[in-house]
Amino acid sequence: MTKQTPTILGVLTEPARPTGWKANRHKVLLVLGLLVGYWIGTHVHGTVPQQQPPRPASTAPAATAPDPHRTPAGLGVTP
């Protein structure tokens, strides 16, 4: 049995260095996508603005009927 010699199909060479665009296109497209997303988020006026519920004029409790124990007459003081 004789051994067959391997057939040479080609010579491997080191690939050429990538150009600036091929090396950095993912970064450029990322920044472009972020800028377009920001622009869409801040400049699209197709939505209806949310209305704020009316705020109360005062947060103090409403006046009630006077308490007979807290009036000057109830404290023993005559007006």
C-alpha cells in the first residue's frame, strides 16, 4: 500500500486589514440609532397630552359646627 500525497488546493494568506468603515460600522449605526430614537421620542406630537386632575384650592379641613366644649362659654369664659 502506497500513501497518496495530499493535493494542494491553494495557498492560505492572511486576510487584508478591514477598512475604517468595516471596523467601526457597528459603532456608527449604534449612535445613529440612538439619535433617531431620541429624536422620535422628543419630537413626535401625535399623542394627546395628559390632563392633570384639578387640584384642591386648600388642603385645610372644612369648617364644622362649633364644638360647645371648645367655645369660650364652654370653657367657663363669658364673652
